[in-house]
Amino acid sequence: MSTVTIRCPNTDKSIFTGIETDWLTFNRVPDVLIHSRCPHCGLEHAWWTREAWLTERPPNERSCIAS
């Protein structure tokens, strides 16, 4: 499984959204607006699925959230 990742517009750091999925499922998701709380700046960011990408996370950083 990979984690849906976005970029914080304030710090330019990657944000792991806690949404885990595989490439086939991710590629079928429509372009929708989603909100996520940023651990870097503390703000809630609105983002479109077209702005996100999948990344692998180290096992000790994996979220309990799965999709």
C-alpha cells in the first residue's frame, strides 16, 4: 500500500494524508476537493486529487487509516 501525499503550500513540505491505497484504485478516483490538516503549519489545506501523488512510507510512520 502507498499513502496519498500532498504538498504544504506554506512550508513546501510533503504531507502524508493518512489515506492508503494502491495505484490502480488511486488512478480511478475522480478529481474531487479534499481537506487535510497539515502537521507542518497546523492549517487545514484544501487540495484536489489531481494535485496528489502516492508515496511509500516507512512502517513506523504508517497511519492506522486505510481505504
